[in-house]
Amino acid sequence: MAKVAVVGAGLVGSLWAKMLANRGYEVSIYERRSDPRVGPIHGGRSINLALSDRGWKALEQAGVAEAVRTIALPIHGRRMHAVDGTRTFQPYGLEGQCIYSVSRGGLNRILLEAAEAMPGVSVHFNHRCEGYTHESHGVALHLEHEERPAHPVFERVFGTDGAFSAIRGQMTRQDRFNFEQTYLPHGYKEIPMLPGPDGGFQMEEDGLHIWPRGTFMLMALPNPDKTFTCTLFGPYEGEHGLDALTDDDKVMAFFEKHFPDVLPLLPNLLEDWNAHPVSSLVMTRCFPWNDGGRVALMGDAAHAIVPFYGQGMNSGMEDCSVLDELLENLDAGSASWDQTLQRYTALRKPAGDAILELALQNYIEMRDLTGDPQFLQQKALEGRLQRKHPDKWLPLYSLVTFSHTPYHEALERGKRQQKIMEGVLAQPERWNHFRDDAWMEEVLSQLHPGD
Ligand SMILES: Cc1cc2nc3c(=O)[nH]c(=O)nc-3n(C[C@H](O)[C@H](O)[C@H](O)COP(=O)(O)OP(=O)(O)OC[C@H]3O[C@@H](n4cnc5c(N)ncnc54)[C@H](O)[C@@H]3O)c2cc1C
């Protein structure tokens, strides 16, 4: 069996280790933290995440989807809260289409246990990777451990060690490796919403609740224990900046003014506010994602993005399903490792860049446009088009969330569709007739002009 190493036992690393083990590789996983199953849960990242079709495909491919279904809560659309208390529901897609809320800790545990249960897989906690060197017979990992450092050698190494990847750090020292890191000038703070007096959810649990407020927003995603995780996203600086919320009075005044309907549901707001830090949001781009045929980056290590499309983990899982499919050719003897990892970079780098762009765009949509009447009108018109011609018109959100169309193709198609919809929106006198076959055909014909 070929010996490989996976650095980082997060969501992507654990899933990838399982896929490698399914193919018969002997996998050593190195994780800098202690085992989350025996110690405290490590904080610092979102408590729950939205899992959608790209993630599910990878989970199916790895053979773990059934276990994950047991902890997944279906979310059918956005539930918007205006300042005046008006509430609207906006379905995510066609009937039956939904995303799922899953707990980060629960998902990580399922993936890690599935990998660990495979023959040939070993997990080494409390091992911090500091980099690697090429040796004549493989790649030596530089591992820090409290007892002694170690330099085990592997045929191949997969860097799944997150946004601040040490494996990528090593690559940056190589000639012609590009790397770019940017922090969003906005941060976030998580606040738990406990169950109500009856022990049940305090709001509808079938939606992602959003309080869009222009330059900032509050969001809430449900958990199986009947709590919601609320997240306030906003700029650090400026009139509505997080930095200005320096004492209890200011926090209360801010919530009273902008989120009056949620205040009675958060009786421990001040305590929770003071107990949770404001976290930053980092974005990275790099190229290439492989070092020859021996080392590859996957997940946040290759492409850390902002969380506004709910696609960071999903795109990392898609890295796994794509590379797993490429290993099929390698196993069949029709490609070398060099070719396989080069192909992986070629397929995934444009996708990684595109989902970052999409996620940045979606932040504006979520915090600003979700409450905009023109935007809601467009959604309604697009919904009609999609219901009548589901094979021809897929709104951008559906392309990203409910399809496996590469992200860069989705981005391009989304831009074309947006232009077409702008033409439709410019004719408000005809909106009521936007069920007429002739008008719909006219709109659809603009998708592929000249066909
Ligand atoms: C607020 C927020 C909300 C989000 N919501 C969503 C969502 O709804 N849907 C979605 O798809 N994505 C979401 N994401 C993105 C998602 O969290 C990440 O894309 C995902 O965690 C990436 O998984 P990963 O395994 O690549 O990296 P990580 O989850 O960061 O795991 C990396 C692992 O490597 C370990 N490690 C790090 N350095 C070393 C080292 N030197 N040596 C050894 N081990 C190391 C870490 O301890 C960690 O266990 C969100 C992110 C944030 C911040």
C-alpha cells in the first residue's frame, strides 16, 4: 500500500482521508489540536454550517452521507426580517430543494471516525506541521510534538490544514508560487439563541433567518438541539462598526434600533456578547495547488473564502470529489501522479477564484438586496421562469447551490442571466404577463443568441 499523509483533520482532511482509504492507501493524519472527542471543543469558527449539493456529492462518494443525514436539518429558504417587523419568506429553489444546517463539531466527528475506522488509517493529534522537504524517496514532513519533533517520509502529502496552511507556507518559498491574502474589513460575532420556555425553537426552523441592514446583517441558522446560532456580520469601523459597540448600553441600543424583534428572544444578549470575540474573515488565493506530483493543497488551504454563499466547506468537499475522480484514471494506469495533480490544479483553481468572487457578491445581496423590492421582484420573476423551464433557466443561487456546474461556469452564466433579467425588470408594465410563453421564449432565446 502507498503511504500518504494528510495534514489537518478538519472537515476536508477527514473526508479526504476516508476517500484515500477507500482506494486502499495507508493514510497518516496529522492534526495540531488535541482529539476533540476527549477534550474541549475548539472554538473560533462557526458552530454550524450550511451543507449543500456539492458537499453531499462528496459525502456520497466517500460513503458517509447516510451518517451525516442523521445530524442535518433541512433549510428551505431565507426568512427575512425588516426593521418594522415585516417578515417575508424566499424559497431557495424549486419545491423539495433545500440546504442543510449541520453542526461543525458533529460533522467533523462523523468524518474523522469514518476515516479512522478504515484499515490503514492512523490519526496523530497534537502534531503541528511546520513544513516539508523533498527527499529522494518522498516528502519529509516537519512535525512538532511535545515529546520530540519528527520527520516521517511519505510518498505523497495532502495539505488540508486550513486558511493559514503550513504546507502552503512551505510552497510560498518556491519559485513562481503565487500567494495573496486579504482580510475583509468586516468581522463577525456569534450569539446563541436558546430554546423557548416550551423547550422548542423560538423561530421557524426551516429557514435561514436574515435581518438585512445595508452595510451589516444578522443571520440565524438552527441547530438540532432547538437553539439557533445567530451571527452578526458588519464592518469593524464606521457608524455601524463593531468596534463602536464598546459597552453594554451601546450594544443594547444597537439591537433595539436595528433588530427590535430579536431582542426578546435573546435574554442573555449582553452576557453572550461579552463572552464571544469578534472574529475576522480572511481570503486567500494561490497558484499552483500542487507541488509536482507529490504535494497538493485542498479546502481552505488552497482557497479560503468569505462565508456568504455557504460554500467554503462545500467547495473543499468538491476538491475531494474531483480529485477522487481523477484518481480513477491514475488507478487505471492512464495517468501519472504528476499529470493527476496538474490536472487537479487546472480544474480547481478557476473554480476556487470564482467561488470567492461569488461569495463576496452574495454578502452584498444578503445584507443589502434581500430587503430590496426590485431584488425580490427579480427573484419572483426568475422563480416563474425556472418553474416553467427548469431545464433551461437556473437562477445563479441554484447553479451554485443545487448543481455541480463548475463555479466559474456558474459565475459566467449568472452574469449573462443578470443582464437578461435587467431587460425584463426595465419593463414593469409587462411583469404581470411574465407567464406568457412568447415572452418567456424571447427571454430564453437571449441565453444562447444565434442558436
Ligand atoms: C463564520 C463562518 C461560517 C461558515 N459557514 C459555512 C457554511 O455555511 N457552509 C460552508 O460550506 N462553509 C462555511 N464556512 C467555511 C468553512 O468553515 C471552511 O471552508 C471549512 O472549515 C474548511 O475546511 P478545511 O478542512 O479545509 O479547513 P479547517 O476546517 O480550517 O480545518 C483545518 C484543520 O487543520 C488543522 N491545522 C491547521 N494548521 C495545522 C498545522 N500546521 N499542522 C497540523 N494541523 C493543522 C486545524 O487545527 C484544523 O483542524 C464558514 C466559515 C466561517 C468562518
